[in-house]
Amino acid sequence: MRTAAGVEASGGAVGPADCPHAIAPGVEVTLRLPWHLRRTRAIVRRRVGRGWEVEVRTVLGTPLHLVLPARALRRV
């Protein structure tokens, strides 16, 4: 059972698997911004400053790393 602080009553912290909207490393997301990459799927790699580094695979299979704010990402 969760409390208002987001901690389970058992004492464990709530992780990304418990919250369907949480963004964390390894989570698959769709991009909202920039507009020309809208609805493109990406994998979150790490937290960077005030944003998240995501990896998008191009058609040729090469990785494209972008740093985007959390508002530009939606968890799949």
C-alpha cells in the first residue's frame, strides 16, 4: 500500500515498475518533441542535467542520442 509520500507501507520505495508514467533508464518511450520525430520510439539511457538522454535507432540501425526534457517523452 502506498502512502502520500510515494513510499510503500512495507518501507520500500516505489520504482518505475509500480508507476506506469515514471521515466527511468531502460524504459521505452515515444517522443513528443521535436515535431519531426513525434511518435518515434526511443529507449531512455540516463538522466542528464534537467533532461533525459534517449537513444533512437535510425533506419540504418545507427543510434542517435538526444537529450530531451521529461515533457517531451511519453512512456509506452
